Amino acid sequence: MASMIIAKELHREFRTVKRQPGFLGSIRTLFTRQYNVVRAVDHVSFSIERGELVGYIGPNGAGKSTTLKMLTGVLVPTSGYVETDGLVPHKHRQALANRMGAVFGQRSQLWWDLPLGESFRILKEVYRVPDETYQRNMHAFNELVGLDELLDTPVRQLSLGQRMRGEMVAALLHDPEIVFLDEPLIGLDVVAKERMRQFIAEINRERGVTVILASNDMADVERLCERIIIIDHGRLLYDGTVEELKRRHAPYRTLVVHFGGDYPEIQANGAEPVRRDTRRAWLRFDRTVNPQQLIADLSERYLILLTMVGLVAFWTLELMGFNMIFEFVSLFLSGGLIPLWFLPLWMRRIAEWLPFQSLAHLPLSIYIGKIEGAAIWIALLKQAAWIAVLSATAWLIWKTAERKIIVQGG
């Protein structure tokens, strides 16, 4: 089977006029021009097979977007040969457009003032998508990214994450065989980014769409791609798997451990200390070492308090919201917010077995002699039972989290 993309000695230069300063310099520039030559892509060669999901990464200005524009036919190479799905892109742009989709993070293919659904219907006519295919794709994409609530909203009123969902669907509406994604996740929040990652992985896995993901965010590429191509200053630096790249250039991982005591010397099988700070230690270990086994070895020798510090940090950050929720629940289920007899019977039954009523009313009820004897003991036993349940739950959470530790370096 022929490769989906073939690039051989792909080269693209841009020439800009070197302007002379001053008025006379401007006149001189009109007649004797000098040029600055920028090699955006410098003799790059690679091939991509059908169905691959490949990361194309590099810093800003490395040549990623320029490469994609040549692969899609937007730019003509200065020299070299490029073939996409058996076609030379700049010579067969119209034929290639029906076979590919593209998302450029800073460019939109949606109509700004029209509802999102209208943009999809226009693209359906542009690509001559059959009604059956259109309905099938819209149903499938709606299940993946949730579009129903957005279809009647003008594109200009969509958030960035919502608009990028629309851009991805627009690029895939006509069942392309290959999709070019140039920074599709730029500027998205954590939730929107994770949703888009899942969408990209799904279309590649379920539909067999070849995906080229250009990004300067290594986290996105590492999460989605098994193979990456690295480019910098227009030159290809690496073409291979993520694991091989780590093995070559980042063979070690770092374990950060918070200890519960002062230990003059820290020893661990398969790791060496590289830094110490009071009760913390940074341990370097080879990627072939199982971090769980390393953590277990440390836990047997030393008291580790990292999870306690993490829980304290968590509760410190979330304390105000947690207190507000606890106070509301306590007031509601104790009858302090509204009388309990207004609640449905099943809620009253639950409230009777929860400690909130006795916590709120028991001291005063005993003091004024409203309840006494057996009722007091029953209430106290309920409280004791709940304390035991909460203590057991906390102990289980602690034991589960006790050996958790921060692992840095992927």
C-alpha cells in the first residue's frame, strides 16, 4: 500500500526586501534591491503511512505550519517533491480538498455571523456530501463532542473550546482520509483540551483517518502519538517513537519524596539521590526501573509523609468551599434550614440515621429536658457509629494514598 504522505528534500524559502533607512534609502531600494532569504523548511524528507497519528513538533517559527501548507497545496515548494494521497498538492488542490480536512488554530472555516449548524450545511453543499452521510456523521460527532446545544448559536458567540469543536467537525464532515491539525488545542482550558484529545484519538482509531498533529506542546503529542517528527529552524532533527526519544535524550526519571523524619542517608535500590532539602529528596532512576517497586522499597525503609502534605495542600485550597457545603448540608438535614416535615418521607428517613439532627439539637434538648434516658443513648450511639464509619473511611483513604508519590520526568 502506498504511503499517505511522501516528502523528499522538501524545501521552501521566503525572500524579503532588505530596506535601506531614510528617504534616499527608500529611493535606492526601488532600483537596487537586496533580499533576505529565510529557509522556513530546509530539505526535509519523511513519509507517513495510512492510518498513522503523527506528531509534528517544534518551537514557534520552526517550519511546522509551512510544511503543512505545502502538504495541503497552499504553498508551492521552492524545491523538492511532495505527494499527499497520491497527488501533488499544489497541482491538484481541488481533488485533494475532497480527500483531506484541515484545522489551523488561528484560522476559521466557519461563517462568523451564521449559526454553527448553518455553517455545517454550507460545507455539506461545498463538499457535496450525500444526505445520508451527513446525517450519519453529525449523529456520530454529536455523540463524541456534544453539538446539539451549539447548532443554533452564531459562531461569534461560541467560546474558544466550543468553536474548536465546530472546527474539528467541519474538517471531518466529508469523511476525509487525512486531517492536518495545526495547533488545534492552543488556548483551550484543561477540560476542553482533554475532550479534543479524546476526539482526535477516536477518529484515528475508529475511522482510520490519518492525522498529522502539529504542535509545540509536547504533552499533547505524547498523549496522542506514538511517532513524532521534530523540526527546528526548518531542519528535521528526529523521526521516531516517543519512547525512543525519551530513551536517547531523557533516560532518567526523578522521584520527589517527602519524609516524616530526618534521615542522614537515603538509600533505594535502583535510584541515586541527586538533591536533598531538609526532609525532601530527589532520587534519579532509570526508565527501566519500576517506580511502584521503588516507592514500595522506600516505604519499607522510611516514613513517607508526602501524601499528608498533599492532602493538607488540597484541603487548604478547598477549605472555604468545603466548609460552605458542609454547613449547608448540616443545616438542611438537621432541620435548621427548613422543618424536616416539609421533606419527602424517604429524605426524613435518611435524615434520622445521619448525625446532623443530634449534632444540632441534642445538647439543647438535653439541657431543657426535652429528651432523656434511652433517647440520649441512642443518639450518642448513632454519633459513635458515624465517627467509626468516617474513621474507617479516612484510614482506608490514607492507606491507599500513603504510597503515592510525585514522579517527575514522564
